[in-house]
Amino acid sequence: MNHSRIRNFNYNRRSTWPVRVGHVEIGGENPIRLQSMTSTSTMDSEGSVAQIRRIVDAGGEIVRLTAQGVREAENLADISSRLRAGGINTPLVADIHFNPRAAFAAASRVEKVRINPGNFVDPGRVFKKIDYTDEEYAAEIVKIEEGLVPLLDICREHSTALRIGVNHGSLSDRIMSRYGDTPAGMVESALEFLRVCLRHDFRDVVISIKASNVGVMVETVRRLVAAMDAEDMHFPLHLGVTEAGDAEDGRIKSAVGIGSLLADGIGDTIRVSLSEEPEFEIPVARAISGFITGLAAGKEVKSQPVPESYNEFSPLRRSSVWSTRQPVVVGLDMKPSDLADAITALAEDGLSDGLREELAADSSRLLILDSKDENAIGHIRSFMFAMMNSGLTNPVIIRRDYSGLSEDNLIIAASIELGSVLLAGFADGLWIESGDMSRERLNEISLAILQATRLRISKTEFISCPGCGRTLYDLQSTLRDIKAATSHLKGLKIGVMGCIVNGPGEMADADYGYVGAAAGKISLYKGKECIEKNIPAADAIERLVALIKENGDWTDKED
């Protein structure tokens, strides 16, 4: 066993350089900052100001607005002045895609500018150039520096911060040619821009690196942190799961992804992306950050060597008798025979010699692992590493009792704790208890957490963006109608995207996609292929259903 890597499971925030965004500071010793984004047109000053006020009233500390072009970027000054006149000093962020000129215009008018490395200097993906020589690749890197430095100069002049925001679905053709659509490609896409920033002594940078697939998002951020550490970079991180959807599923996906990273001390500011009114995102973000803050109250967790075979970036499900024969189980799956001879242990008590011998005597004997500590995540991880280092392959069910929590808070707590454990590959089963909720309801929540981690699919997954000023149709009502028509299609992934910036790229692993193409027009996708372009929005859902049927993926609803 290689014991050269020791893992500390106590809650500690990653050390980062502080970045000032207006009067709000991100990173350093500052608390986790809560953000949202408007869904109004940026040319609608009155509507944008009203929505920003609602976000701020809900507790939002930073607000982002889209700026598709110079006209929208310039109008940010009017929105800002109206807010300031009304006593609201919340920092504003301009969201830029494809248009460096809009970034230059916005940098003197707002407190932060977000650019996407996939389309700031590189053109949008055209999938034509698939092979770059070393000389061509190096020339493209030079173009990045030439394109980015003028923006850095404007930001420096106006004390404007920069966010370098990588999206899984919008990597450049150049990155795709070397790395493919992978976490490694996403990390390199960010690093190329960060290296330019440091060469020009510009550190007022926050990074985000997002995906709609929770596992990809968590793995990529962890790889980015390791890569930055290797290059002595300590930029603060913004976390979010893109296109998380709406309602309970959107909240669970966000809590699993964001919470798993925050529990590792990674993350300085967060946004929960829901296909709902933006002010509804803030209470969810506050609940996630509040739960994470509570981890520090837990008792000391024993450090453990990292098992030799364990991949901390993308761990596989731990080998056990159960892992080879069935998916991760939930409460109502369990039979009395499964539990009859089970051993129960508290993670914070550690793996004693006696318990180790008892488990080693019969590798098929089930262990029900519980925790009563505030930092249950840390204690469970420590215990599971100890089991793996001891060569124990017994099946393990993670049990947590959330009695006394409201349903909303239970969902957040269970998603963070159990989602983190699932992504770490440790659980063969989940057992949620609460004296305040039915067994059936707890089972639904357990299955939704498993769906968010994609370890067990039990229903349709909707990958839908939150909407912004680029959205070309009424996203919220359309999503409701699409769900009404297709939510019985167990196992299908359906993307619902407001415009071409997030779709089709961010729904790249969806089975079918519904994407705003122009005002009143929709394009439909099968995987990454556009099947129907610019069809009338009034006909689009019916045509989506027909497309699913044509490809043999349709089943009728059960009565």
C-alpha cells in the first residue's frame, strides 16, 4: 500500500487570493458569496432593475446580466445608475459570449466581466478543424494573448474583475482537437487564459468550470484545483451545475454538485441555476452554504492514507458483493433477509480492530454505517478509506436520520451528504430516516439523489437552462409543457435550452434537445445532430414527441 498521500477529512476552506468585485470580496477569508442571473432583456432597464431588486431582497450578493452585443453592454450603465440611485450597490457582472467588443464596452460599466474561453478569441465550434500541428496550436495560443490583454488593460484601469467561465458544451475546436470533450480539455481551456493573466500580473480573476452532468462538473473542478496548485495559482472559484432544471430535481442536482465540492473546502461563490424566477435560486444557495458552514462544528476526523487504487478525481464504485450484482439500493428495496445479520456502526467511532475482524470473517456481511456528527461526510469518508486500506469488501449502506428538519432542508442535507458519498464511490445503499416523512417520500428523495449522480436512473432527466436575456421563448411554461408530455419516459435525457449559447453544447449528452433558434422558432436535436431547424414554436413540442417516437424511444403513459 502506498501511504505517501494522506487525506485530511476535516472541513477547511481552500486558501485563495481575494478578488474584489465592487464592494464585495470573493475568496480569501470571506464567506461563500451567493449569486444569481437575470432572465430579463438587458435592454429592458426597468424590468432588469426590478428583477435585480428581488434577487437582492432574497439575499443575492452579486448579479449577472447577459450582454450579447455592444448595445446591451452599454445599457448596463443605465441599469447600474438606476440601481445606485435606488440605494442598491450590489455588484453587476456582464456575461459575454462570442463578442469581445461587448466585453470591452462592459468592462468600464460594471464590476465584473465574465468571458468564455471557448468563444472569446476562438470562434464558435464549427467541427471543421480537427487536427492542429504544434505550430498551428502555438499560434492560436498567441492569439489568445493578443485578444485578452486589451480586456485586462481596461479591467485594470476601471478596477473591474474578470471571470473566466468554462462551459462543458462550448470548448473550442482547438481544445477539442487535442483533448476531446473531456475534463482535461475544460481544465486546459481555463489554464490557457489564467497563464496570460499571470504573465500580465492581473490577479482579479474568478474561475468557473461548469457542466450539466454533476459527476463531470465535480471531477473537472477537482482536476482544475490540482492543476492550479501545481502552477502555484490560487484564484477563487465560482461553483454551479449548469442547466440543473427546476423544482426538486434542480435543487438536488445543484446540492449534490456544489455541496460535494464545498465539503472539500473548494468554492468561494455559488449560483444555483434553476429554470425558475432567479430570486428563487438564492434561498437554495443559502441553504447549501449554511449546511456546509456547519461542518466546521464536527469533531476531529481521523486522517487516512489514500488507498492505492483510489482515483480521487473520478472514483469508481467500491468493489463489494453487492456492487457486482445490483445498482445502489434505497430503503424500500431492502428485504428483511438483507438486514437480518447486518452490523451497525457509527463512522465517527472509527474502524476498531474488533469490527475489522468481524467484517473480515465474512465479506458478504452487510455493514450499515451511520453518523451522528455534524461532519458526517468527513467521518464516513475516513471510515471508508480505513475499510479499503484494510482490504474489506463488505457491502455498505449509508444511513442518516434527518428527523426534525423541514422537507426542504432534508433534501439539501441529504443531497449534499449522500450525494458526496455516492460520487466518492462508497455506497451500496442509501437509507434516509425521518420521523416526519413517509417511507415512500424518503424513497423518492433517495432515488432522485441517485439520479443526480447518474448511478441509478429511475425517471426522465430534464437538462434545462435557467433562462436569461438571450432566451428566445417562455422557458418556464415550455419546460412545464414538455415535462407534461414526456416525463413518463424513464431513462431519457431531454435538453430544453433557451438559445444556442447553452444549447446544443451544454445538452451534449442529452438524448433529445429543444433549442431556441430565433424568435418564435425552435430547432430539435437527436443527440448532437440537429434534425429539424427553425420550426414554429407552436408546433415544436408535438414535433419533439414525433421525433422521439420515430426513433423508437417512446412508450405510452400507463393508466
